Amino acid sequence: MTVPITPWSSRRPCHARAAAAAIAALYLAAGTAVAGPPFVTDDPEPTDLGKWENYAFVSGVHAPGDTDGLAGFDLNYGAAKDLQLTAIIPLDFENQSQLGLGGVEVAAKYRFLHQTQGTLTPDVSFFPGLIAPANRGPYFPAGPFVPNRINLFLPIWAQKDWGGWSLFGGGGYDINPGRDNLNYWLTGLALTREITKKLTLGAEIYHQTAQAISERSFTAVNAGVIYRLTDHWALLASGGPGVQNARQEGDYDFYVSLLANY
């Protein structure tokens, strides 16, 4: 959510953008703990070689008198062993009164370390991403929170699985050019548990430093659920309250998506 990879707005929707921007591959192999979406905290698991994992999603953040977010498609392809290519095409919205094409993101996730049973060695991946300004033409106007310049997000994500449990986290630094903008950090830690072959539950805590002079740092906690409809389809959802500067930056955030993997 994202889930690419991170936010950049000049106002409160930064955390909605983070939720969508931190989105990465959802690993659905039987018997493997699930990580990544629907959480802001990402995971290091790339999409399997030659496979697709595509999400139709809506995410947002609510602050007093203001609900902002984005909706769109997150496309992931396993291009090579341990390499995932990602493209995210969103629409931005603000209080259902403004709607437009969001910044298009492209990213590549490379897993350079593999976890092994009986050791503490985790999976570790580097997942750099670029977020480009959207077209500002008359037929497809830019959304209310589109950046004027290219953003670059440079995160490292790690994960360790045991039984039906998965612990994953990390974060990175966002280069966020523009007037009154600040470069910022996004970090998170999440824990999930596979309850049944169809149902996985989890929770996370994440933190983002201010990304503009007018903003404050933000911390939130989320609970999430993943329900597998079939071998190739799943529903994902998460949400939770802000716990630091919530009144200014977001009382709560939310994320919902439909996953198709094949």
C-alpha cells in the first residue's frame, strides 16, 4: 500500500500513499507465511519467476474533515530468479471532490540474501523505486497530490519465517525534491500468522518522518487480514489508528485490494 513506493504529497495523504506504495509481492505458496500487502511494511519476497501478482486496490487516510487516498493497479512480474519488476498506476482522490491520475511508479525488487532453516539468517531484498509526475493534459488531469519532480525511494526489507509465522520489516530513505519538501524515512515492522490455508491475520507498526516543512512525523498501527478465495484470487484488507501526531496527519488509514496471481 505501499505499497511503492512511498508518498510525497504536500498534505495529509502521504500515509495513504505509503499504504499503497509499500505494496509488493504477496507470496501465496501453500505452507509459506504471507508478508507484504495489505501492510505498509513491505517484505523481501519477489514474485516467482515467470509469474504475475496483480492488485486492484484502494487505500486512504482520514484526518478531521479530510479523507484522501488513491486507487489503481499494482502490477508485479517475476522477471528473473530473485528479481521482481513492479509498476503502479494510481488515481488520486481527495474527499471525493478531486480525482486525477497519480504519479506512476516503477520499481525493481532484488533478493540478495536467502533465509535458511535452523539459522537466524533472513531473506533480504533491495527494492528501489521511482515515482514520476503524471500527465497534466485536459483528458487525464493530474490528481491533487502528484509530485512535480521524480521521487526516488531506497528501501531494504528483511523477513524470517517459522511455522505459520512471518516477521518482516525494514525501511528506507525517500529523496523528495521540491519546494518546501523534505527527504524522509519510512520504517515498519509486521508480524503475520497463517490461521488456516485460506486465512492469514497480522499486525504492524510503522513510522514516517515529515516529508514537508508543514508536516510532522507520523506513527500508526494496523491490523490486517488476507483471505484466499481460490488458488489464484485473494482479498486483502488492513487499517488502524495513528498514534503520533494523528490529529494533524491522520486519525486512521485503510487499504483494500483484490489479488490475482497466475
